[in-house]
Amino acid sequence: MLTVQFGQCGNQIGGKLYSKIIEDIKSTRGNESSNHEYAENSTAKWFQGTSKSGSMYARAVLVDTEKKVINKILKQKEDKWCYRASNIVSTDYSSGSANNWAYGFVKKGPEFEESVHDAVRYELELSDTVDSFLCLSGCAGGTGSGLGSFIIQSLRDEYPKKSILSTLLLPFGSGEIATQNYNILLSLAKIIDSADMVVVMENDKLHDEAVKFGNLKSHVSFPNDINEVACQKLLSVLQAANDVDNNSLNDLEHMVSKLVPHPAYKFTSIETVPLVLPSNTSLLEKSWSVQKDSSINSINWQAQFKYLRRNLLSGNLNQRRSLANILITRGVNSDKVKKNNKLVCHQLDDPYNCDELIKNDIYAQLHWLTDYDKFRHFHQNRRLLNYDKFSSLITNNSAVNKTLDVIVSKAWNSYTYGAFLHQYKKFEMEDDDFLSAFSKIEGVISSYNELER
Ligand SMILES: Nc1nc2c(ncn2[C@@H]2O[C@H](COP(=O)(O)OP(=O)(O)OP(=O)(O)O)[C@@H](O)[C@H]2O)c(=O)[nH]1
Ligand SMILES: [Mg+2]
């Protein structure tokens, strides 16, 4: 996998992600040989080669129209890993894309295209095992949204057979940037044509998770704590795990093919059980009245699945429906009981017993999808980071409608008043470009609405 990070948000998330990967590799609780295999696997997936001083090079390309953020990331010296200097594509003289999708897409895109391709080609030539791109960007400003969607389109053209996963961070709804809804709308409309799958992460939701369950902190810092939650979610899905039925690996290409069975439905999100560290499980117990595993401080699997099920269904009139879901469980079964003189998993502590997540009421009734296609389960005995047991669910679910609806209606509102349009029209954009973006995303909304019938 090759990571491509765009703009301030994409680069900050990417930097945190690589630090978390190292943290995950270094956490060695558990069986030595499985740790060794897991570490080798992660290293091969995320890193490529080592520097003279022995740091591993992240297999990542950094793209920004201003150097400030990248310089700051480079200054945070990590001893185990670093970025390859030739993979940094930026300019000293420019100062961002002015929160303007059109500036990023029309002007900066063509300017940066060749250098980004040079860096990507260099990485791909170092290893012939890279079969997918993980793109990271925020889509409220001008670089992540405009330049990001231009480059993703250009990667698609150059590498038609590689999988592209685009992770998009949506800004706080309260509106930090006046033009954010235009920028999100225009990015989404471009990216759904080029990427194979999109993971949507909303800053509001990440913030809520960090506040409610983040280690009883009184203050959630932005972007640090929020990026921490986002990166744990990504890692929980992307680190190695095996299909419980046929042992196949959860590589990106495989997951995309399961989660996106039809090109009209490319939006996914990652639901995780509250990110509670072992010291803090009483909080979860109180808030969600779940049962705590008695032998060690972690939440038993069945309680985790119930929580995920509730998240999948909740919402207006319980109408949410999934197209496809992948459950990934990580960690050991600790709570064993004796049955016929044999030690077996306690029923509440069996990660393989996930009936809660395969019940029919969760899924859209579609004759062209089998039960096998709708739900896959991957498991990894090795723990993730500090968690004894960690379940996450990557879901292609009609809940995305609510998010898209809000963005489209806010963007329409500005558009009907002609607000800020001149800033976009300066860069060759016409009303038709806006109208076709509106109609494309409204088409997506209506496809997802169909799932709820
Ligand atoms: N979760 C998260 N969101 C971020 C981060 N940095 C910025 N954002 C969000 O992204 C939005 C702004 O996008 P930026 O990434 O700063 O913009 P950019 O892509 O660099 O584009 P320009 O600066 O306009 O060239 C803000 O509204 C924030 O909500 C981050 O590290 N984490
Ligand atoms: Mg910026």
C-alpha cells in the first residue's frame, strides 16, 4: 500500500498514522512468534527501506501547496521512522490554496501533477507489491479538496488496476470555513468517479468519541486527540487480520471488493467500540450498561457486538440499512470455562459468535447480494495497541445520507444566493460544474435512500 497525504489535514493524519503503526508494532504483549510475524507484516505494508541512521522510510508521498505544515511534521523527530525527502512535494513560495477547491483543482493540480507522479513512480519501482493507494485528505480547504481530487483522478488514469481508497475528513459542521460546503461537494463529486471506495470521517463525530470515551480527559485537543481517534479507526481496519471462513487476508483490494459491490455505493465509515483504555472501562459500563469481562479489564466481545449493532441501526425511525459490512476483531479470548472437562471460550467471550451483526434487519433487501457478500468477519489474535479486545466495523450504510443531505442543502443555500461563486468562476468554473456536482451527489443520496425501502 502507498499512502498519499494531501494538505494540512491529510499530512497531519498521515504523520500520526505512521507513529501509531510504530506504537502498534512495538507493543509486545502476547505471544512472541505472533508478534514477530505481525511486526514483519506491518513493516512490509507501511514501510520501504531504511535511512542511513536506521530509521524506516514510510511508504508515503506528502503533497501540500504550502511547506509550513510539512516542515512542522518533519521536525517532530521520530527515531524509528521518517519520510523520504524526495517524497515531499511542496513549494516554499506558495501559501496554500485559499480554501478554494477551484484554485486547488484547476491551478495547483496541473502544476503538481508531474512531481507527484515522479514520487509515486519512485516508490512503486522500489517494490512490486504495492497494489493500492491510501489517500488522506480533509475536504474543507483548497488543497486536500481541490488538488487532492485532481491527483486522485490522475492516479486513477495512470494506474487503472490499483485500488484507491480515499479517506476524507469532513470539517466541523458549525462552519470553520465559509466555502467548506462547496469544497466538500465538489471533492465528493470528483472523488467518487476516481476512487474505488471512500471512508468518510466527520470531525464532529470524532470529537464526540474523544470526549465521551477518551481516557476521562477533561479537554479534547484539536487536532491531536481527534486524529488519534481517526488513526486508531483506520489502523483497526487496515492492520493484518484473516477471514474467519477462508483465512484470506484483509488487504485493501479484497475489502474494497466486498464493501463496494456496486459503483453507486462507495461511501463507508468505520464504527468502533468506544476507545476506552483498560483503566477506564467503568465509564463504558456506566454509560452503556454493558457487562465487563471479569477476568481482565476489557469489554467482552458480545457487548462490543451489541454496541456496534445499535450504532448500525440507530437513527431516524431505525431505518438505516447496510449494503455490506466487514467486522474485524482483534485480541484474545480470555474468559474460558470448563465444559466436558475441556477449557472453552465463555459464550460471552467468543469473537466468532457474531450473530448480532448478521441479523437480517441490519441489511437492505437486495436480491443480487448473498449473505456471504453482505458480511465478512476477519480476526486477528494479536492485540491492537493497548486494547485486549477491539472490534471495528467498516460499513457501507445508508446513514451517510444524513451527512450528505446536510452538505448539499447548505451548499445549495449558498449557491442560490450566488455566495462566493466569483472566487470559483475566476478559475474557469461555470454554473454547469456546480450543477453537475449537485446532481451527482443527489443521485448518491437517492441510491442510498433506496436501501431503506
Ligand atoms: N481531523 C482533522 N481535521 C483537520 C486537521 N487539519 C485540518 N483539519 C480540517 O480541515 C479543514 C481545513 O483543511 P486544511 O487541511 O487545513 O486545508 P488544506 O487542504 O491544507 O487547504 P488550504 O490550506 O486551503 O490550501 C479544517 O476545517 C479542519 O476541520 C487535522 O489534523 N485533523
Ligand atoms: Mg493548507
